[in-house]
Amino acid sequence: MARRTVKPAAKPIKAVFAEFLADQHRRLKPKTVSQYEWVLELFEASLDGYAYQNLDDDETALWEELYNARGPDHREFCQVFGPEKIPENVGEFLGYFMPHKVICGQDLLRAAGTVTKKLGKWLSGKGYVESDSADLMTDRGARASKDLPAAEALSQVLAAHAATTTAAVTKRLEGYFQVRSVGDTSLDLEQMAGHAKMTVPVPPRAAKACKPGWTISGCVGRSARGWRLLEVWNVYT
């Protein structure tokens, strides 16, 4: 099958982000714009670092040619591809990059969702992306503006709870554990790699804050009285 010709976008993502920020400068306070700039800098880093994984073969060939070029010919992902690539990579940014790669407080996590939501509406209004793609993007951003800071707060509560565990354990498991269901004072977990299932006790406020489908990274141990959280590193939505 003949390969199709893929060329760099006439207006790549980096230029679109700059245009979006220029619009925000005209309507928002400088402090708010600074937060928008920080979020988009992180989003750009996420796209440059991971979005190439979603390219087809022809797009990958173009990206590799320009990414591996030396000197002024070198290009990052956001300098090659256009805004149509943004919506499909929002999940990577909000679901992986922000909670895994960025050390920050709840304010920036909340802002990441808010800015993503605003960006989606703006992209649609400018005709840069289809309305359906923009709707999915704005919905994901709206959820993330609440869930990301909530998950960060939950991770702190669970980490403090795990630190109080004194029971002797006969088995330890480390990794990622998906929350299958939530009780009043417990979480039903399933290890994502080994598929072991367990129920761990947690404080009532932690159970109330947690949602099925979220993921906890850390270590659990089995004692004579059942499974216990031993370490909690992070919580992901």
C-alpha cells in the first residue's frame, strides 16, 4: 500500500497554544493568565513526551524525521502537528502526566482541569477541532478540576493512615491497586498486575472521598487480621 504524504501543520499546537494565551491575556487577570501559562507549559511537555505513541505509521515517519533532525531542523511534537491532536491526548495529560510526573498542590491540579475545559471550548469556537471532540475534552477537564485535587487530598489521608499500621504482616504486595468498591470504612482493591483481591480498612473520611475506578499506588500487607495498607504513594483518577 502506498504511503500517504504527511506534512507539518500550517499552524502547529505550539502556535495554537500561544494564540489561546493571547486571547486570555485580553480577558483575565495577570495572576490567572500565569496559571494558564503554567498549565499549558505542562500540557505541551506531556504532548512532546508521549503523544507520538498515538500516531499512525505515516505520521510517525514524519515525527521521527523531524525529531531526530539536528540543529535548527529539530522539531518537537507540538511544533509538527496541529490542534486536532489535542483532544485525543487529554487523557494522557490529566490521567497520567499530572498525577505521575508533576509535583504540585491542589490548586495547580484543579487549574489543569479548568484550563483544559476552557481550551476545549475555545478550540471548538475557533473551528480547530470538531465539536464532539471538544465536548469530550471539556467534560474530561470539568471532572478533572474536581477529581485531581480530591485524589491528591485522599492520597495524603491514606498515606497518614498507612503510616499508623503496626500489625505484623506475612505477605507484602507492591504496585497499583484499583478500587473496585467502597464501603463505609473499607476499600475493596484489586492488584492491577497480579489480580489479587483484598479489602483494606480506611478512615471513614477516606472512604467517603474515594471513588470506584480510582487507582492507589503503594504497598499492602496481609496480617492475622486481614489486609492492611502499609504505604500509599499516590491516588489516580
